[in-house]
Amino acid sequence: MLLCVAYSISFADDSNRDIVNGVPWFDTDGNIVNAHGACIVEDGGKYWLFGEYKSDESNAFPGFGCYSSTDLVNWKFERVVLPVQPDGILGPDRVGERVKVMRCPKTGEYVMLMHADNMKYSDPHIGIAVSDSINGDYRLLGTIEYEGKPIKKWDMGTFQDEDGSGYLLIHHGPIYKLSDDYRSIVEKSADIKGMGESPAMFKKDGIYYLLTSNLTSWERNDNYYFTSTDIRGSWEKQGLFCPEGSLTYNSQCTFVFPLRHGDDTVPMYMGDRWSYPHQASAATYVWLPMTTEGTKLSIPEYWERWNTESIKESEIKGYVRHHDWTSDKKGESIRIPFHGERITIFGNTDNISGYARVRIIDRNGNEISNSLVDFYSKVPSESSRYMSRILPEGDYTLVVENEGIMPVWYKKNGDRFGSTGYKVNISHTITE
């Protein structure tokens, strides 16, 4: 497991409200949080995270998972709320992605929308499922249609307006308004020229912001955005919301969650760091607060760690030990003894790097943690790569081993993406 965010056991101080980007999340059972292409619903005094419950073996639909939290950091795995179906659009050897859930104000029903497809991405549909409870069994109803025909598109998102109206967002521009019960489409509200994939929308101070990414398969790119004062348009392309060349801090947008902060809300960017083919083990997340000023939207800098109450950057404090260890050969490893409750690995990523196996051994020689960590990124960076879950204070050994494998994938036309090497770099560790 790899790149992206936070820990599973609460601290006595404010650090239990810290989101840490670039490291695995561990849920309250000590397992990796597996929720990609995700969304968050705030309901009943809790946050509910829905996402693709990925597999390492195949891109076939393995189910949509649900997690709950009271602080956006410590996540409890609830269950797979929509499993593989016996047949149909989410049957065996089908694709299910971009799951989004909204509570319908009129009916009180929880409505789930998703992209369903075949393994070649040549049979796209927008599926719909419903449940009477937020973490219950979602019942697949079939596909949503427009003017009597299936919407034959892939990437999608949803948006719930202040008046309770629900919208379906489709890649390359279409925005559809849902009926009062969210089960059908009543109109095409807009069609935004120049829009890309993975649409995500929010509204702030009377302005609608629509985020989208370029088409680069599992690779990251510089995402961009549009604005409008009316969801029907006109929509204006504004450009990038992260520094050019950062590839949206090595992520792809999936959702924007309105994080309550005093009497205001702060739009929280939710992005995926894909790691094909080891999505379940090594793909993770980037969550960051966004700033708005009129039509200007930005995430001006990357915060490895930030507090969801103060909306300020935090720092990891502890014992720093420098290593400067680099390996490009399978089986090479480094062993790092440490004493404490948690250890964080920092290292460099680039386009000639691959996967590392990260293990923690206790003083009795028992393996208590085993993770796969991705050191690849198209844009080089140096930051945290792995943060262990909280352990009982004691003596441990951290083992980092070069796996001799790299993230590689191909587009339909045969174009190759991903790494060209197996390098793993450890610059330093911090023990808490």
C-alpha cells in the first residue's frame, strides 16, 4: 500500500484530525482503506465514504465499499454495499467505477449512480441503485436513460444543489438534471465544450465550479476547471487550479466535499493517485483544502499533512534518521530498527521507480504489517511514502525491499504508460 492519507487509531491531541497525503490510510481494523473514485456524504452525524473496492488481480468490478468516520481521518469499514451482480451491467467481468451517492430530499432514499462498462470500455452505461439506509444493501435498478436511450458515456459525477436538486455530470460536457426522486432525468441542463474526464462540481458564494481532468488513462495530469453563475451556463474555462506541471499534485479529481469550518464551508478537493495494476494495495488519495476568490480557484501548495479543524498545515514531529538508500534491483533491502509507536518513510519518486514491499517486524520476530508501496511518479517529488498505523510503544524493525516490479499500463491504441525502472529511494524516516 502506498501513497496517501492518514491513520486508524485516535491520538490524545489534535493529530487525530490530521489528514496525511502521500501515505496509506489504515482503517480501524488495521486494513488499507480501499475506496477509489470516491465521494463523501455527511449524514446522521457521521461522514460516509463510498468508493471502488479495488482488486489487485483485475480491473473487473469487485464491489462498491462504504466506510464511516466522525472526523474524516479515522475510518471504519462498514461493508461492500453493492457487490458483483449475478448478471447485467455490473455482473462478472464488468467494470464499475466513479460511485457517487446522494440522499434524495423528497423521498429520503439514498441514490447511488455509477459508470458501468465491459472490460474493453466499449459498452458504457450509467447505472442506478437505491437503499433505504446509507450503509444498507443497495439495490441495482438498471440504467439511467435520457430521451429513452442509455447514456453511452463513461466518467461521471454528481452534484446536489442548495435547493436539493440533483445533477448527473458526464465527461466532455453534459449536465443532466435529475427528477425529484433522483431516479430519472428530466432535462439536459448544459453541455460544456472543452470539458474532460472525472467531473466534480461544487458551489461557493453563488458560483458553480466544475473540475475535470485530461485524458491520460491511469496517469496523472494537470486538471482544470470551469465556472458559471448559473448551472445552465454560460460556462467559462478558467484554467488550472494547481501549479502547472505538478499534475494536480500527482492526482486526479473525483469529488469536492464541503468541509464545515465555523459558519463557513471550505471546499475539500478529493483526488486519486492511481497505481495500476496494484490499485487495491498501492493506489491512494490526495485530499486538500481549496481556496476561492470570485472565479479564481486554487490549491496553491501541497500540504503533506493538515488539520481538518484548523484548516492549517501540520508537521510530523519525532526522531529523524537519515538513510539515503537507493536500490534498483529486486530483492535488495534495508532494515531499520526503531523504538516508538509509528514510523514514517520519506523518499523520492520519479518515472524510473517501482514498487517496494514494506514490512514491520516486532521484537519477537513476528511480522505485524506488510504493505506494497509505489515509488513511481511522472513528476519527481520528495515527500512521505508510507506511514505505519499506531502500534503499541516498543522495539520494531522496518524492512523495505525492492519488489522488482513497476507500474505499467497500455491504452487501447497500444500507447505505453508508467515507469521504465524499478528504483526505490528512502531519504529518511521519522519515528514517533
